[in-house]
Amino acid sequence: MIPFEEVICQLILRHNCVVLPNFGGFVSKTISAQIDFEKGILQAPYKQLLFNRNLINDDGLVVAEYARLNGLYYQEGLSQLTDFTGKLNSDLAQGKQVSIPKLGVFSKDSDGIVRFEQDRHFNLLLSSYGLSNVTFVPNPVQEEVPIIQLNPIATEEPTQKNPTKFWKYAAAACLLPFAFYSFWIPMKTDVLHSGLISYKDFNPLRGNLTVHYAKQPLTPFEKAFRNETSISQQLAATAAGEIGLYQYDESTVFAVEIPTVETAPVIVVEQVAVQANYEFIVGCFSDERNANNFVQKLQADGFAAHILPGGTLIRVSAGSAANQNEIQAIQSKVNSKGIEGWICKL
């Protein structure tokens, strides 16, 4: 069976608040990634846990998840959860430290206050699940030494020409074609409409070509099948399953077999209305998934279980009955399975 420790860790990965009834609750907060340049540590984003001893009311989250994973009834899971939290409280009362893997360590000080220290070696954030701290070697910052440039003394006659102006003119000559075609291609071609570009579009001397479409005559075969009315008229007298003759032209005749259309028999289902005056309710759920799982488990045990509509909670019924004798028989069968419930009169 999957223990409660693993169930709690899986719930904290998906929820920000998980409550253990009669023990306390875990409230989480996401901490972003941090970099320590002095120690050379990159810490991934993680979920910080805060333990609140006052959160003891049961919201059904832990019990429902534990019962679903282990295939138990809700009452069985609730009983085992009560034993688990009772064991934790007993160990803390005796001065022992209680450790839950992947979560942390619980201890009680001299004032009777429960202290919780989170396990920093395990990341409970779902987006960073399994990530650990990354260490790196920081490079020391070197001070820049100013460079002193000595300008040579200008002479009356320069020995070489300055190449800066030449490269400016060369760059302008290279950019001129790009500037021209950036205007030419969108304005003088149909590239914006068709989405296609050809090397001929770069020729500014090419004129626009006029496209002409010619209508082609149909072949005799295409003409025959275009005229579907004549085919249906010639084969109208042929019964289904027989072979009829279709005259294509003066010298060509086709033999056509008319397909037989099978019609599916119409099945009339007689519906008998059953007046249900009583329902035996065995559970109320706020989560539809848990209610459906409970219905499937009851149906596997031989009950006519279903979900009863209406109400703020999702009610699960083990069976319907028209009178008190039938509903009491259902109640006896349900109680024999160790399930408790109550009778609802409609």
C-alpha cells in the first residue's frame, strides 16, 4: 500500500495547502531562483513550507487521495488516517523527533510548541521537481587598467591616406541595392498577394505578363457522367439486385448492377417506469471524480449504485426502492459490507 508520507508529498506538489486532521496543515509559498556569486551556488525555484498547528479541520483531501490510490472505502481511509496522526501526536508528546521523508522534521520544545524544519535537499515545486542546486566557480573581477594612447606628432606631409572615407562610400554602395529592392519588390510585384517570389522579380525592366485562360472541351466520358439524369432515367426500371443496361453512345452499352440497399431493423425498446420513493445514501462528495470512483466500487460489489442529482454535494446512492421493505433489504446488504448510510425519502 502507498503510505501516508508519500500521499502527502504528492498532494503538496499539486496543492498549496494540505491539512492533516487533528495534527496541522502545510501552507506553501513559491520562492524564485537565487544566485550566490560569492559561494558559487545557483538555487532552483522551490516551494517553501510553513506548518500551522491550528489547521486541524478535515477537508477530505488527504483521505480521498489515500483511499483512491489504495482502493479503499472512504471510512477505511479515514480510520487509518486517524491512527497515523495519533501516532505522530504520541511521539511528539514523548519528546521524540518525528521525521517525514521529503518533508522535514517535527519536534516539540520546552514550551510545548511544535517546531517544523523543512528538508532543503528535496524540491517540492512541481515545475522544478527533482532539480538540485548547481555549483559553479565564480570568476574574480579584474580591475581594468587604463590604456594611454600616444598620438603621433603630425608632420607637414602625410605619409598615407586615411581609408575611413573609402569604406563609408563602399558601405553606401552595398546598401543602395537593398534599399531599392525593399521598395521595388512590395510595390511592383504581387509577392504580398501570392506569397511567392521569383528571381525574375528582381528585374526592374520586366513588364507585367497578362494571363489568358482557354476553355477546354469535355471528353465523351466526362460528358456522360456529367449528365447523371440520363443514367438514372435509363436504369429507373431495373429492380435492386438486378443488372440493367445503360447506353453510353450508339455503339457502346454498359451492364450496370443495381445495388441492394439493406435497411436495419427498427428495434423498439419498451421502457418501464419504476417509481422510486426511497434512496439509500452511502456518501456525499464535493469532488465528482471521487464520487464516480465510489459508484464504480459499489457496482463491482453488486449494488445498483448511482449518483443522486440535486443538492450542494454529490450524493451517492447504493440503490432505489419503491417501499420500505425493499429499502430495508438494501440497507441490510450494505451494512453487511461494513458501509454505513441513511434512508432518503423522495
